[in-house]
Amino acid sequence: MSRHGGGAGILRQPRAVWAVAFACVIAFMGIGLVDPILPSIAEDLKATPTETELLFTSYLLVTGVMMFFTSWLSSRIGARWTLLIGLALIVAFAAAAGFSGSVEAIIGFRAGWGLGNALFISTALATIVGAAAGGSGAAVILYEAALGIGIAIGPLLGGLLGNVSWRGPFFGTAALMAVALIAILVMLPKDADAAHRPAPAKLSAPFRALRIPALAVLALVALFYNVGFFILLAYTPFPLGFDAIGLGLTFCAWGISLAVTSVWVAPLLTARMRRTTVLAIVLPLLALDLVAAGVFVASPAALVACVIVGGLLLGVMNTVLTESVMEATDLPRGVASSSYSGVRFLGAAVAPPLATVLAELGGAGLPYFVGGLSLVIATTLVLAFRAKLARIDAGPEPALAEAEAIGLGDAA
């Protein structure tokens, strides 16, 4: 992502910034936390793979739907209260999931977790930027670092705790999020977001934003892209057949790969070529990676390699898509990102159970082939509507506008 100068270094930030950054790490850990324990949940609770994949679907579907409304809510109650309510919901529903005795109950509690996650993620970076000392450039980098650390640690922690019991990751997340909630309550001033609170947004604004062709195209591209993303993330634990530790290590490597390319490689690419060009190159490469996963699905070593390569490509895509949304319209960035993120999460919510159904119908490799096809559709949309996306090849936005967009766009 574009970098902006700031007077304060990344390590010279107020306690409030570190409190929110710590909470961001924990929140992003939740994305891959359940990956290593999916087989254990299926075995212990006598659930089918499709039922266990609904743990992703309920979480992502509620997150996506709520993304349409977060800009309306946070513009009225402020970022601090939005963060605190989101964290409190995550603590409550993560703990409830750990106490559950059926997969249906966990699915329901994961939905509540998704509600809390949407409220928290949608405002976290704007809060960091508002509380940062001496410029926002270091704060944006800090947020990106928190994103990468959380995505990488989540599966590893899930594997370690899940090796003891599948309940462990849920209780662990609840405890860590409770610490994060207390930290924000104590260290984030009550007036922290007063100077940066946007004008109250209309409830219908994110829906009306989809009338803008460039934003509608990007939202559809992200929807089909997320189908491929979450087939790789959510379905792969089943054909791999590893224990919780093995799955945790595999997806920790995936998360590290994603973080590295998101923070360092994507900016290098967009500094040298148009964003539409980057999208048109990386999407087909990701499709080929999924096709390779389908072909070599019976080889654990090959499948692990495809997961790691996929992480490298996904990191570039996440960053470039987020930047593209920032440039696509003249709308307030929070509104545009709410609209875009709400659509993209629909693809993420559909993909996990779709993958297991496809595997039952056509074999273990079929979900990856369908994921590859979804990425081909995304590529076709970029190429077919490239003229409508010309604006996204413009220069970088100011850091606060970047903060508003990333806070929503990177939540998936």
C-alpha cells in the first residue's frame, strides 16, 4: 500500500495506538483460527464436513451483511464505542462457542462473533490513525503489521490449542479479546475519535453506492475472488488430512506469505504498473495455483506448496483490491468500502460449504477447479470493464482516506 511520511516512528506511538493494534492482531487471528480444528469438530461432534464449513459461512455472512451498516453506526456513536461493542460481542460469542455441545450451536455463536468482528474491524484503523502521534504513515504500517501477524498466528494458535481440545481456540480467543477490550477501555481516551468522526452517513448510502459502475465491477470481482480465496483456506484442511498441529503450521506459513506480499510486494508492483494490470496478471496466476491444487490433491506436499504459493498471490490481491476501491469513486471512503466489503463477503460465505458439497459430488479436486473457474470469471470482469476501472490507476489517497478504506476492505 502507498506509504506516507510521518514525524513519529512506528515504535513511538501513544498507548492508545498500541492497545488498538493489539486488539487488531487478535481480531485477525479469528479469520484462520478454526481452520486447524475443523476435522476435530467434525469427528467429536459427529458433524459432516459441510456442517463444519458453516462455521465459516455464518461468521462471514453476518460480517458481510453488517458491513453495509457499520459506517452508519460508527458515524453516530463514534469509533471508541463501536470498538468496545464489537470486542464485547466477540468475547461473549467466542466463549459461548467453546462451551457448545453441538455443531449447530457453534454455527450460531460464530454468527454472533461475525457481528462483533464487523463492528471492530470496520473502525480499527481509523482509530489508530486518529490517535497516532506525529503523522499517520507509521500508524498505517502498524495496522498492516497487525493484520499480517494476526493472520499468521491465528492458524498456529488454533493448531496448538486445538491439539488439546477443539474448544481451546475458542476459549483462548475469548480470553485474549477480553484483555484487548480492557486495554482499549483504559488506554483509549473517550474523546479519541472526536476530531476525526465523519459526518453521519445515511443508512442507504452503501446500497446506493453500488450504482456506480466502477465500484459495482470491483465488488463483483471481489465476490468471485473470495470464492477462490475461501475454497483454498476453508476446504483444504479436509483433503490434507493433517492433525491440528500440522494444519496450524501449514496455514501459519500461508499467513506469513500473505502478509509479506501484502505489505512489501504489492506496493512494489503497483509502483511499476497499473493496478488493473496487476489484477489481470495475479488473478490468472491464482487460478492456475488452484487448478494445480486440484490436480495434485492426493499429494500432501504438493497441496501444502499450493497453499503457500496461494498465500503469496492472495496478499497482492488483498492490497491491490483495497487500493482500487479507494480510488474508484468520490464517495466517502467508509461508505464505498462498506458497500464493497458487504458484497465480497457473500462470496466468502458461500465458498466453504459449496466446496464440501462439490467434493462429495465430484471428488476431492473438484472444489479447486471451481475455485479456479471463479477466478477466471473475476479476470474476465477486470478485462471486459477495464475502461470503467481507469480511475483506479490514479495516484495514492491521503493516509486518513486510506485508513477508512483499509479498515473495511482488509477485513476478509
